[in-house]
Amino acid sequence: MAIRDGVTVTEIRQESHSAKDSDQRPVFNKIIEDIKQGTFDGILAWDPSRISRNAGDLSRIVDLIDQGYIKEIRTHGQRFTNSPNEKFLLMILCSQAKLENDHKGENVKRGLRAKCAMGWRPGMPPLGYFYDSSCRKGEKRITIDSERAPVMKQMFERVAYQDQSGRDILGWLNEIEFKTRTGHKMALNRIYLILRDSFYYGRFEYPLGSRVFYDGKHQPIIDKDLFEKVQACLVYAPRLRPGTKEFNFVKIFKCGKCGSGITASEKFKRLKNGGINKYIYYHCIKFRDRYCNEKYIREDNLIGLLLQLFDSIPINKLGISEKLNREVDRHRKFVNGILGQEVAEAQINQVNIRNYAKYILQEGTRDEKREIMGCLNATILIKDSSIYLDEK
């Protein structure tokens, strides 16, 4: 076209970014800036739709023509200059391209809904299934993956009948060296996604999060009863942003086996009467050793171990006498005013550092508990479900 029409091409620029949304194409934006700087005074393109398929970019092009920055735009068989009729035609052709683009999107969505109504979920099927490669494109059927489907079923059974957690499942999968279709190990978050996917018992949601469900024609791996039993086991607290949940003893202990930090998590268990019990467990983050086998320890059991630890620590190592003196003085003033000095002294004498620390561990606020633990001049290790002082 350039040779035929005697047009000098200064540069050729290509871009694969979608032109659906305005001001989103970096190469196009650079061309606009270069035109304003006088680097170019025209555009040569195969078709007007290659220049713009949205109102925002189209208005920028027309404004540049109006202001004289663009002398002309040439496409295969057409040219557009600063003429009202030619600018109007350019706007119509680009608007038509946008209309066709919008229609394509609607047609694709309509086709996907029709496929769902037929019982076949669009997109890649979940682990345990694959597409029948012998079918033509658009008519592919979802079939059982005979290698991985039995493993998926065992995952559901282990949660429902053996009360295993996601980490228990992950450990088991690693033991049997299970691999995904791409040859990778299973991730913990993917395990929970699988356990909550109704596709495995014959129903699927599409689009995800729409709450619109379809009956699938694929062969279920599990039945609905097993799926519902698993959902009853997977009871979670409301989702929080990372780091927003506060626990009493996080970042205080270290794992005695691998030296990693100790974190905490909440677990919920549904009772037969419909109620829910909440438990807090402390466990190794496995930063230094991903295969560390230190067991989880419940917070109430941990507090019991701390009480025993404070019973065995010499008074001079507790390091909280200054805080205790402040508390005792405050208590003395209060009791003095209510009961008189003689009775107050009798009560004060019953208070000692060890009992004060144990009281705080059981009844104190989160900040008070952390302050008491911070007074110990040693690292506290958790090993084999016991705690030790590392005074190195």
C-alpha cells in the first residue's frame, strides 16, 4: 500500500494488547504522544478496527485530526482526512467494530450457557477428570481420569470418616508421591478447593460465584451424602485479612526440632447438637524444615505446661518483680482505703511473684500474657508437645 500510494513509512509498530478498553494500549498511547510531538503526521493501517474499537481511543484520534496533527489515515481501499464526511465514516466504521466485538462477547457467553444447560461445564475440568481427546472441538466430553479419580475419592473419605485435616491430606499425598496433571505436587489451598467442589458429585456452578448450578452429565466420583459430610467437617471462621487475627502467644515460642517460629490457627468442630466448638492450636511454621513433624498443641494444654514451667523457674529468673511491685502497691492502696491497713497487709502478704504470673497466664488479657512471657530472659522451645527454656 505504501509503495503503491507513494507514502513514506517512518516506523512500523505492532501491538497485541486488546483494544476493547480505552487508554489501555501502551504502543497506541506512545503513537498518540509521538503524533502530538510532530514525529508522524499520518497512520497507515489495514482496517479502521485496528486503530480503535472503543469510544475513548476513537475520540483521541478524531481530536488529533481536528487539530491538524494527523493529516490523513489510510487503510486498505480507504482514506480519511480532516473532512466532515470522512471523519464521520471513520467514526461509524470504528463504532461498528466495537458493536461486532460486543456481539462476539455476548455470543460467547450465550454459547457457554447453552453448554452448561446441556450438562457440560466449560473450561478445564477439575483434577480427577479430563476431556475426551477423540471428540471434536466444541463437542468434547468430560471423562474420568482413572489414575487420579480414586485418589480424589479417598481425599473426601479421609475427611468424612477419619476426621483428617487438609494438612493430613497433604502429607498423605506427598507420601504416595501424587502429582497433578502438570506433574507438580498438590498445594494445600488446592486441596480445600477440591473438597468444596460440588462437581465431584455431579453438580457444578457456572460462572464461579454466581450461585447458578447445573446438573452435569459427567460421571460423579463421589455421592452427595459423602460430599455433605465433608462440608460439615470443613467449618471455618469468617475470613480475615492475613495478620489481622490476634493470638496470645504468637511469635513467642520456637520449634525445638527445626528452629522455626511457632504460629497459631483456629479450628472449629461441629457438635451433634448443632453447636460449634472453637479450638486454638499452636504449630511449627516449617520455615527451616518443611517436613518438620512437631505435633500441634492446643492453647489450653499449652497454658497448663506454662503453669508447670513457672512453678519450676527460680524467682530471681522470672524478671517481673518491678511490674509486680507496681501491681502490689496499687492493690495495697485500694484495699487500704476499703478494709484498713491491718487487713490489707494480711492480704498483700499472700501475693507473690510466681502466683501473680500464673494468674496472668490464666486470667490476664492478651497484652498482659505477652508481657509476662517477654519477661523471661530465655527462648521458649516447643518440642514433642512439651516446652523448655533455652537459656543460651
